[in-house]
Amino acid sequence: MRNFFILVLFLLFWGFTILLRVPIGPIDRLLALAAFAILLTPYLMFASAEFTAWIRSHPRRWSAIAFPASLFLAYLLYTLGPGHWHPRNGLLLLLYLALPVLAIRLARSWGTPPNLWDAAAVLLVYLPVQLSLIAPIWEPQDPALHSPAHPFSQLVGMDIMLFCFMAIRALPGIGYTFRIRGRDLLIGIAAFALFFPVALFLGNISGFVPFEPHWPDPGSIPGIALGLTFLVALPEELFFRGIVQNLLQRSFRFRHGGIAALLTTSILFGLSHINNRGFLDWRYICLATLAGIVYGSVYRATGKATAAAIPHALTDIVWRLCF
């Protein structure tokens, strides 16, 4: 697990460098970093088989309380710093942390996945984040400060999802591992190399993305690459491929059910971008659906959501930096 702690420390240092540019006091900076650390650590550590085995070794009734409580502690620390406490926000976060755990415990008691309670847990984790229902919880007290609402919402959502499906439910086939073999890396890079020119062409002829390539600002590359990889690509692949496509593959017990699961997940992935631009843009939805087919194909070929995150991250990074 030492390598995972090194990764956590590296990303915490990255977060600290960002906080240094935020005009807040040292105590507020320390409390915000502590909240970030509490949310970031389990998200990355669940990729470790040793950590997952350790958390499963504890009585599930105890961990079903202790783990969500640790995430709520992150909120309390944040409110003592740049955030602000409000009873309504506290209650909303408690419900968000408790309801998926309750649903997944019921799913587990019903037997092997998937069942309706699995679907309920998925929706209870996903919809509040997608609809920005819990984002106001993480808004800073000073509206002039840069808001961490999106990354903090993503992290708390990933934490509770991984806890539900890896610690309580122990869903097989999620593929959350950083042990990427050469074949997995090659498949991921090849998928990006084949998909990106097609996406760029379609985006250009549809007017979605003007063809105006440029060299990126070197100083912006590390921050954008880390943010898009660990706060966008990897969470989305864990959710849509590791959980949703995985569950659908187990549901579609007919010939070519895997293809049906891939296409269904890709459509859902495309529709999840419906509000990303602040208005309905079918070009964005169609391109995201096509991307979902590519990423889902990598997941099918490798069995790893982290491998599917390779073309996803590369696409987002190159698109953001160079176009």
C-alpha cells in the first residue's frame, strides 16, 4: 500500500499548491487541505487490494457507520475553515451518505447482483452529484473565493460509491486497479489514437469545436492533466464502466448482452452531459455517446475501469490544452 500513500501525498501536495494561490488564512488553508485529504485518501486507496481487504475485515455494521462518518468529518472541518455550516446542508449530506449504504445493504441481503436495490444505490449516489444537489454544501463562505464544490462533490460521491460496491457489496469486475499491464496501456492509447481524430473531425464539421489547434501553456499542463485524470476521467469510468456497464452485463443474460450493455451505458454516458454546457446540445451528447462506446470497449477488452480512463483522460487533456 506504500505506493498508494505516495500517490495520495503527491496529489495532496498538488492540492496544497492550488490552495497557496487562494486568498485565505493559514488555518482555513489547513482545514480545507484536511478535508481534501479525508475525501481523497479512500478514493485512491480502494484501488489497493490490501486496503479493500482491510476495510472488509471489519464488521459491516460498524464500518457502515464509521466510513460515512469520516466523510461527514471532512465537511465539518471544511465548515470550520473557508466553508460555512448550515443545518440543512448537514442533514442533506447525512442523507446522501446514509441512503446509498442502506440500499446496498438491502441489495446484499437480496443475493447476487444485480437487483433493484443495486439500481437504487447507483441512482442515490449519482443523481445528487449530477444534478448539483450537494454542490452547495461545499460552497465557500466568501463568494469571491474559487469554489471547490465540483471536485469535493465528485470525491464524496466516489468514496461512498466505492464503499458501497467494493466494501459492502463486493461487486466483482469493477476493475479498479493501478496495476496496468503493457497490453492494457497499449489498448488504451490505441483507442485514443483512433477515436480522437474522428471526434475532432465530427466536432469541427458540426461546429461544436472550431479547428484552432495551438500549443498549450507549459505551466498549465500538470494541473489540468492531474485534475482531468483524477477528478473527471477516472471517476466517470469507475461509475459508468466499473459499476453501470458491469451491472448491465450481469443483467443482460442473452446473446450479445455485453454489446447491449455497452451501448446502453454509452447512451447513458452521453445523456449525462446534457447539462454540461448550460443548455441542451445534441452535438455534445452524440460525441459523448461515441466516446462512451470507445471507453466501454476498452473496459470490455481489459476488464479494467482504470484502463478505460486512459483514452478518456487523454481525450479530455488534449482537447482542453490544444483546442
